[in-house]
Amino acid sequence: MITQDEVVAGISGSYSGSTRAAATIFQENQTPYISAYAVHPEITRAGPYVFRTSFMGEVQGRAGANLIGDLMDLGRVVMITLNNDFGQSLAAGFRDKAGDFGIEIVNEYAYSIKDREFGAIVSKVKADEPEAIYASGYFFTAGPLVRQLRGAGVTAPIIGQEGYDSEKFIEIAGPDAEGVIITTSLDRDSESPITRAFLEGFEEKAGYRADMVGASTHTAVLVLAEALKEAGPGDKAALRDAIANTTVEASTGTISFNDLGEVKKDVQVQIVRGGEWHRYAVIKDDELLAPPSE
Amino acid sequence: MLYVELTVQGLVQGAIYALIALGLTLVYGLLRVLHVAHAALFTLGGYIGVIVTNATGSFALALVAAIIGVGLVGVAVYRLAYRPLLDRPPLVALIASIGLYIAAEEIYRLVFGAYGLSFADPPLQAQVEVLPDLFLSEARIMIVVLAVVAIGVLGWLSAATRTGVAWRATVSDPDIARSFGIDIERVRWLNFFIGSALAALAGAMVALLNNLVEPTMGAVPAYKGLAIIVLGGLGSVRGTLVASLALGVIESFGTIYLGHLLDRDAIAFAFLILVLMLRPRGLMGRAA
């Protein structure tokens, strides 16, 4: 792509494994590359041509601690952690800030991305009697997990993250999805014209509602498009600088980057009400949400 | 009480494994083929279960459709994929089986989409208090009942019917069975039909438990089913049942007490290795 088709920039619409591999190649060829939603911390460390428009897992984990300990004022938390880079980085961020927000981590359980049966974990969580459950996962693991927790009579609030952020989660979990709260990038109740235009345009074209993945990719494309308008496609170094210095209003909020190419933006907190995602809160805390800069 | 709950949860999981692995054991017992594509039939059972239930509102009808439909597909797999390879080394059939499984996953993704399908209104969700403060959904109870019934019927078929005698004779020595007038092709067709029907039953029930059927739903059963039949003693129905339940319970406790060190599959395979070190023929395997 880079040497023969003369591609001037790339956007990753994939998870961390392939994004990390590609980041090295884009950096070696000094071609700007934006990760739309891969979370691994090493991605932007490939070099100055690599950027990320989504949250790092650690950042979102810290936001989760803030949400449970401060906004919801709950103390005894059980963690159910997806055993991959996404879940582990979320857990690391959550643990890092849990004490600061008065959270006691009662127990932590791990599961594999292949698991859909959580009977043993559900039984133990029930015995733990937590005030809240911080459970990482994707919609296809979180849907069955939430169903099984609620089915067993566990009523503690369940806090998830952007991996839940899909209509499909609500479809799988059904009525048990009600009240589930997540930290994510997309605010369905946003009044921002660009977010509204994205949500409506996506649904019109796709035939189903947008999720975080769609919004994050839309954001990455917008960031690149704005930079191309400013610097043009002819000079990749100038294009990189234009991305690095951008401040743009996108479907996931106001986007700018730190020195490492990590995004600086607010965390959206969404809740399932009436079978739909809605705004629960917005976490605006530059210090808490600061990604690493080197 | 927690230990009782973990044991019950493990037995439920074991019942699911048993339904999946019994079909594999039947095929291995008869043809000495490691039928990896069995997991694709399990997934197909899940898809038929969801699609028919959503279209008709009847889960019972969906189960019947899954059993018959997948049973027939299983016979077709035997006839078109394994039958022409039976005089080749077993490795050839194994490679064909793996290829079939991978192809099936991609076909499901292309036909049904990558996101998976869910029940519009999942049935059997009411919670039943099976022990004080231990609730299981009707679907979970049903899967245990189905496993018990399926194993009971299989045992009866095998021990008390002419079909069972023909079946066992074909397993022991196909040539002698043929010389006694047994139509061994018919026996094999029946074997694949029953084994695939069990996979369909498990697939539809697991789809209901998770309210989700995805193209990769068979990925874990594809290799764990093989682990179970090895653990049980290749070809032993009783061993498969014991291994399924044991693995379910080991995983249940292991997830809680070893989960920070090993994931569920690693616990299962560590158990498998330990058993094979102590009993190389598996839990109920007979000496060659």
C-alpha cells in the first residue's frame, strides 16, 4: 500500500494485535497512522507517526473507578476481568485509582474471551455480596455474563466499558441489560451537531444504530480528513504535524493529541434505559484521564 | 453452600459437554475418525434453534427441526466426506474434518453474519430454586434432563435392541458383522444421525443459555470435545459421560480458585494431562 499504491496515511479499524504490527510498518515508512479503537499501550510507542483516537484501557479503567467510587458512591467491588490486553489494561487502570475513590476490591475473577458460560463466577460473586461489579468484556461475552448474573439473583450495579457499547449487547442481555452502566466514547444523547449527524446518518445508511466502534472510526477518519485539508497529501511529515496539532469536534467529542499521539477527550458514561443507551454522566477530568505522554 | 453451588454449576456444564462429546465418541467408536467437524454441527444446531424459534415462536419445534436437520447433515458429512476416505490412514479423515469445520465457520459468517443471532424472546428463562438459595433457569435444568435422557436412551438402544447389537457388532468387527447380514452402511448412517442430533440438541440449548449463536460457537467444543473423549477413554460412552461431568466440576472450581493463574481451558487440559500420566488409556479406556 505505502510503497506501490502511494497511500499517504492509514486508519486501523481493528484490535490491538494487527494494529501493533501495522503501526511499526507505517512508522518505518514515515506514514501517518491512526488507531481508531485498539487499546494496547505499545501502539503509539511505535513512533511519532502513530496516533490513537480512542481511550487507552488504563484511562478508561481509571474512569471506571471514578464512576463507581465517586459518582455512584459505592465501595465494595468485585472485578470480573476479561483475560486479554483490553481487560487487563482496564483492570490495571481501575486498580490504580480504586483506593483514591474509596473502593475496596473484594475479589477479582478472570475469564477467557472464548467463555460464554459463567456459572462458577456467578455463584462466587453472589457469595461475595458486592455493592458493584466492574466487569470488562465485549458485547458477546458481556451479554451472557449479565444475563447469568441477573438470572442468579445478583442485583448489584454492573459497570462495563466500551466493549459493551453495541445494540447487540442489549439484544443478547434482553431485559437484564436495564441499568447496566458503561464508560465509552459515544454519547447517544449528545446535542453536538456532528454527533447527531453521525448517529442519524449511520442509522439511515446501515439500517441499524451506531456503536462506539463506528463512532471511533468516524472520528479517526474525520481527524485525518481535517489534517489533509490543512496539509494536503503531498508531504507526509506536514500531514503528521497537522494531525498532531489538530483540535477537532468529532462524533466522540473534542479531539486533540498529547506528545505520544494519545487522544485527550472526555469519557462518556452511558446507561441502558428502556432498551436503549442513554447518557448517565460525562467524566471531565484532565488529570485523571491523562494518557501517558512518553 | 458455595461448594455445593460450584458443584451444581460444574455438573450443568458437564451435561453440556456430555451432549457434545457423546456424538464424537459414537463416531470414534465406529470409524476411528476424530470428527472435529462435529463442532460445526453443534453450531448449526444453534442457528436452526434460534431461526426456527424466532420464525414460529416454538422452541420445541426448533429442537425437532435442529435434531432432524443436523442429523441429516451429519449423515451427508459421513457419506460425502468420510466414506470415500475410510480406506486411507485416519489422519486423512482428520484433516478433512478440520477443513470442513473451518469451511463451516466461514459459511456461517457469510450466511448469518459475523455478529451472531439471538432469540427475539428467549424461552425457558424462569428461575427455579433447586436448592435453598440456589436458582437455575429452566433452560439449565432442561439441558441436564436432556443429557440424562439422551444417555439413557443411548444405553437402552445399545444394550436392548437389535439396532444396538448391530451397532456393537459393527464397532467390534465390521467384516464379521457384514457376514452376519448386518447392513453396516445403515448402522453408520444411523450412528452419524444420532451423534449429530445430540450435537444439534446441545447447540440449540447452549444458544438458549447464552442467548447467542455465533459462527465461532463451535471453537471451544471442537477441541474440548476431543479432550473429553480422550480423557474418558477413546470410544467409551460411559467414560465420556464421567469425563464430561468431571471436567465440568474441575473447571467450575478451577475458575474460582486457579482462575488468576490459568484460564478455564488451561485448567481442563492440565487435568487431562494429569489423568493421562496416571491412566494412559483414559478414565474408562480398555487395554488394546
